[in-house]
Amino acid sequence: RPGSMVDARYPAPVAAGTVPLEQLKVLLANAALVAGSDSGPVHWAAAMDTPVVSLFGPTNPARYRPRGDGRVEVVRRSEACRACASAINRKGETWPWGPAHTCMAAIGLDDVCEAVVRACPR
């Protein structure tokens, strides 16, 4: 079961907002895998051929997915909030179909763990 692989035996550092850019570059280049939202660090990691699991919400992974020669897995669950990627999106607003970015909240631990297994086959 994919969710069972997440436990204290496999600590994963969380570097969000705590690592200077020069150190982040070294961390990403030497990581066994980088998992995160569709943001700069996952794109840098993919460009360095580090395996990546990138979580997508309202943006289009066909257009904005990380590129690189390494393994890149995209996790995207819900189509319901695609409209919040439009120019009228205001963070925190409630849309007729629910709170903004419910598509990110729909991504579960099992979804991410399965993508990690695909990105890092043994």
C-alpha cells in the first residue's frame, strides 16, 4: 500500500522558505526526489534531472509542467476548479463550486505516494 511508505524511518526535509537560493540549488541537485507544488523549486530540480513529483491545481500541466531529462510525475486530481486559473481569480474567494483551489485539496497522500513510486522505481 503506497501510504504505508510514509513514516519516521524515511524523514523528508521541508525546505520551504528556509533555505537561501544558493543552498537550495545544491539541495535540489543532490536530492533523491523533490516533491512540491507547481513552483520554481520543482522546475529547477527537473532541469537538474532530479526526479520530481509536481502537484498541479488550476494551472495546465501540459503547458507548465517541469521539463528535464529525469523523471517528472504530475499529480492532478480535480477538474472542478480549473476556472480559478483565470484572470479574475482572487485568492480566498469562494466560487459556486466551492472554496478556491479545492483541486489542490483533492490531492491525497496516496496520490502523491503512487507518483513517488513511479518517479523512483527500484
